[in-house]
Amino acid sequence: MTVNLDAAYWIGLVISIVLPVLVGLVTTRVTHAGIKATLLLALSTANGFLVEYAGPHGDDYSVQTAAVLALVSFAVGVLSHFGLLKPTGVAGKAQHSLVKSGSHAAGV
């Protein structure tokens, strides 16, 4: 069995891994976890539908395939956050990268 995935699917997978960092960049430490999860879900959904749109499918855009890609994107995002980014401290460092020295922003 040969698996041949188009570049759009690989790019979508990489984006899925980076999405938790993006959520960390646009939220603060005190932002409720439910809001962060909802934002991750929205970005994952957009990623899934865009990957299906850009994928090599000819004229047949499949909403079902886009929904599956969105679920896979969300699952990869959650797994990469809890399995890779959070234990290594990447998520926290990403949030600190936008905080200026002496800033009185919430959560600092």
C-alpha cells in the first residue's frame, strides 16, 4: 500500500501542530481554558476546510472530508499542546514573547 499525500495535507498537518502556539500568542495566561479550546477548535475547523479546498480533488469539494480534516487538525493541535508544547515550555515562552518589559498586562 502506497500513501501519497498532496502538499496541502502536509502543510495542514504542520499548521495543526503550530495552532496551539498561535492560540497562546493571541490570548493571555488568565484567559479561560474553555475560550482557548474554542479558539483552537475554530482555527482547526478553518484549517480543515482550507486544506480540503486546496487539496487535489478536482471539482469535487467534499464537506465530509473537510469535517474529518478539521477533527484531525483539532486532535493534532490538542495532542501537540499537551504532549509536546506544554511540557517543553514552548507555549509559555510564546505567550511571554509578546509581553513587553514593564508591561502591566493581565497575567503578567
